[in-house]
Amino acid sequence: MIRIGIDMMGGDYAPLEAIKGVAAFFEGNTNDVHCVLIGNEHVLKNHLLDHSIPEMAYSIVHAPEIIEMHEHPTKALKEKQQSSIAIGFHLLASGKIDGFISAGNTGAMMVGALFSIKAIEGVIRPTIGAYIPREDGSLGLLLDVGLNADCKPENINQFAVLGSLFAKHILKIENPRVGLVNLGEEEGKGNLLAQAAYPLLKENQQIQFIGNIEGRDILVNKADVMVCEGFTGNVVLKLAESIYDLVKRRNIKDEHFERFNFESYGGVPVLGVSKPVIIGHGISQATAFKNMINIACRMMETNLTGKIHDSFTETIQP
């Protein structure tokens, strides 16, 4: 049985949207999955009365405290040991759940992931990516998108491996193409980081490196995994999110731009840590929670974490 822990108190619409997401997941899912709902037991039980979730499909772990969005991650985790995020990571580290999902404080989730369950041996820095909807209807993966604002060339090289494994096993892209986000296509272009990362990517036998890609290539099907440091990646991500907001404000109906709605994909996994951790947007609603559970299930069904571990312990040296 897959046991997925969910922070029910994290996010702007907690806990109602999280509960609705769990209910939606079980409506169309017959897999052997058990959801551990972590949050204020009294509040959760009141909401659960209005939603038909099979009683055997979930259990509640009481967490009387909440880490708010504005709180300092490390300080909050230390001082709020009974918060839903802190308890979630305790359950994950002790093996009582197999994966953990939250739309709460992103910083607290990252600190918890790095210090509670650790990075996989050989991974210098874990990374988070973002799904990029492309014009032909397919999805690409951009990483890093904010966890590592400053990087070394070796980090970029490892992001390419992590992203390729995710693209292959979760996005079902058989031989994902890796592109280095740069300001020109020719080898030797870019800042010092890009220039130093290029030869590492070119020599990496674990990936299919196609060379540099430019900003205009990100939304078309040129590379499946697009790597950069988190500063650039976050700027691109926020620009992509603003496209969806702009289209909605102008009441433009277009199938492609509808795919910029993050709700369609749920959250993003922290790649490179030893157990599945998925972080959702603070304004996640039911569809996003349902899809986060689906992603967690796919990660465990494909043993993605194990495949990353094998890849790095066998061939990648920090």
C-alpha cells in the first residue's frame, strides 16, 4: 500500500480544497493508496462530514499548529514542532508515510526536505522544476526554478540528470533532450556559468544534450529538459504564470493558454532528496491537490527516487 501524507493546513484555501482534492482523487482511483491527513483533527472531521471519502482510505494525524506563509522557515520548523509540516516530515523520516505533499510555506518544505530526509548520496544540491506547456500540446521541464539562485557548473550538470530521469519515468519521454538555457545557440555563448556548464553537459553520457537553447525555444518542442540556475528559471516561471493571468483578464479563449493553468499539473517534486516530496502553489485548489497525489503515486510506482539513487551512486561524482 502507498501511504501519502498531506499537509491539510497549508495553502490559502486550507483545509477545504485539500479535502475536496482527496475526495476527487478517490472518485477516480482504485489503486491501493492510503492518505494520511495531517492537520487540526477537529477542523478536518467537520469538513470531512460533507465529503464522501471511503473511511478505510484515510487516517488523521492531529497537528494543532500551522506554519504560516510569512514565517521564517528554519525558525518556524524549530519552534513549531506540532505543525502540520513538521509532523509530516517526522512521519516521512520515520517511514510511517512514503511521500509528503504540501501547498504551505515553500521555504519550510525545502528546509524540511533537506534536513529531515537528506539529499541522495552524490547529489550536491536538490532542485525543483516547473512544467512548461509547449505549443504542440506536450510538456517540457524547466529546472531549477528558484531553489538554487546561484549555481556552479556541476549543479547544472546534475540538474540535467535529475530532470532527464523525471522526464523519462514520469512524463514518459523515452529519450529526453536536454538544452542549456542561454542567450545564443552557439557553443561558447553566455556568462561564465553557462560557458563552464556546456562542456560538462556535452560530455555527460547519461543525458542527450542538444546544446544551447534560447528564450524563444522554451515554449516550443526543441528540448524536453531545460536547465539553468534558479534565478533565470524563476524569472521564466513567473513570466509564464503571468501569461495565464493576462489571458484570463483579457477574456481570451485559447486551448494552448489554458494549459498555463498550474492547477492542471498539481505541484512539483523536489528532485534529489531521498523520499518523494511535492510542493504545491499556495493558491492550490482541489484539482491541484488531486494531481499532486497522482504525481506522488507515479513517483512511487516507478521507484523514481530509487532510480535517481542508482544513477548517482554508480556514475555521478560531486
